[in-house]
Amino acid sequence: MTKRVLLVEDTEDIAMLVQVALEDIGLQVYHANNGGKAMAYLETNTPDLILLDIGLPGMSGWQLLDAIKGQRKQENYKVIMLTAMTDPANRVIGKMQDVDGYIAKPFDIAQLKQIVGEVLQS
């Protein structure tokens, strides 16, 4: 069965790059460019992984993650933060939120595929 990834990224160029890279390794990718679209997708879908940008318009990635966990407590989503915000404060927040990994922008496509593959297999 094909694994599904919810990609929440507001920069279209980055989203296209990530989507093509992940589809290249056999994953099905749904792209949402904001928190509202991501929440709407999650109403009827359960992805195997959420790739989540921290710097989203309107609602940060952390706020979206809180909303997802609040509405879908029974789900144990695997989450990788895809972000340019790699400062220690964001990593501490990530540990408190139980995120499964970080991919720093700009990123290497091979690294992206490797980290996503490792998280999906864990």
C-alpha cells in the first residue's frame, strides 16, 4: 500500500520540489499551503507522515500541530518539521511536541528522501 504524506508548505517552489522528490520514492503527496487546508484534509484522511513548515501564514506550524493534536487525539502522526527556523528554541519546542525530525531549508534532496524514509520505517 502506498504511504501518504501531507505536505504543509506555503512556498510553492519548495512544495513542488518536495512533492516531486517524494513521489519519486513512491509516496503519495497531498499539498496544503496553509493550516486551514491541512485541517480540512485531515477531516477525511489519515496520512502516514506530515511534513510541516513552521513559518506558515496565519497560523504557525506549531499552532497547526497543536490544533491537529487537539482534534485528533487518537491519531499518532509522524511529523517532520520542514523549516528555515533551526534555532535551538524551535528544536526544544519540537522535542516537547514529540516531532520525529527536522529538515532544514535549504535542504538536499537526497537528505530529504533519507530522513522521510527513516521516519516512515520507524
